[in-house]
Amino acid sequence: MDARSEFGTPTGAGLVAALAAGQAEQYRLQSAEKEVLKETLTGTVAILIQILSAIQPLAFGRASRIRQYMCLLRAELQIADSWEFEAAAMLSQLGAISVDPSVLKKYYDGEDLSEVDRRHLLSHASIGRRLLQEVPRLQAVSQMIERQYQDWRNSSERDPESRLIAVGSQMLSAILEFDRLVGSGRSSADALAAMRREESEFHPDVLAALDRLQDTLAQQAILSSTPRPPLDTDQLIFRPLADQVLRSLRSQGSDSKAPHVTYDR
């Protein structure tokens, strides 16, 4: 029989067993909480993607390609796998639900934009951050998205999270420009050549990695250019919700790149 103190609490072997049981229960509760959070996060991201696909199919198609490019680039740079990178790529165009589709098309086609249209287009990065910043665990993702058009030399790496955000936004910036150039009719080689001419806009390690991936990116671009099917039933269901979100954003109005990052090679 286990010894007990004068207060009736276990001592010796009984105390050890009680502590072990308590730790096991704490681990079970933490694991359950993580699973619930993961399911909630997955469901939230799925809804946001459905909203994007319902209201801006063009931007949704682009986000799908960017996600594929991000996976290739992360692996090439030998950066430890992080779900935030893939989430940032997939949700990078979420704020585009606020952009006039004709402006989006002109931008994707490589046409010149007026200053007003350009400001309107670039504002989608801030709107994307606003939509995501209150979602648990998506704060870093929202900041990557907000900084997708920022100069990589203006980013900060004060702590691990800041570095994560800096690296993610730098990869996103390069991938977005590559996708835009290829989408406007340029070959993969021509797109990368144009980016090298503006090399100060992109982190040199990211640009070098894209160069090494040139053949793979070219093949991926061909596969991604296959026309998408018409809106399916799920997308039609989410369209009313998408319209409500868009009206809310328009009524609120919109929100009026960095020290060198050493990539793990």
C-alpha cells in the first residue's frame, strides 16, 4: 500500500505514479487541442479558398500555381518544411477579391496599368492580411502575404518568426513575378532573364534557386496552363458568402524587401 502524507496525498511510488498519470493526461489534452486547432484551421483555409475561387477564378488559378512553385522552391533551397509557406502561397491572392477583374486580367497579361489601377492592385496584399490576421495560427502567413510586393532589403530577422516571415515573403515575391511573366506569354527562360535584369528586387539566393529549377518550372508552367473546368456546385454555394465578404470590404475601405537572409543550404 502506498504511503500517504498527513494530508492524504500520495508519497514515494504513489506520487511518481500520480505525476506520470497527470503528465499523460496533459499530453492527451494538448494533443486533442492541437487536433481541434488543425481541423479548425484547415476548415477556415478551405472556406477562404472557396471564396476566392467563387469570386475571382483567375486569381484562384494563379494561387494554385504559386503553391506548386513554392513547394519546388522550398525544396531546392533546402529550407525545413513549414506549412506556413504553402499556406501563404495558396492564400496570397485572397485579397484580390477586392480588385476589379479587368485590372487583374491586364496585370496578369503584362499590360501597363495606370497609377490608380496599380495602387488598387497592390492594395490586395494589405486586404489579404486583414482577412487573415485574426485567424489563429495564420498571423505569420498574413504578414508574408502583406509583404509580397515589398523590397526584400527592408525585412527584419529579429527572431525566428521574423526570419520565417522574411524568407516566406521573399520566396513569394519572386514566385509571383515569375508566374506573372510566364502568364503574360514569356517562356520560363525569358521570365528568369527579365528577373535577373531586375535582380535587386529579388533575394539573390531565391533567384539562383529559380535558375536551377528552370526546366522543372517550365514543365510545371505547361501543366498549369491547362484550362480549368467551369465553377462546380461547391463554388456556386460559396458565391453568396463571397459577395457578402466583398461588400463588407468595400464598405470599410482598404488599408491606406531587407537585411540579407542566409538560407539553409
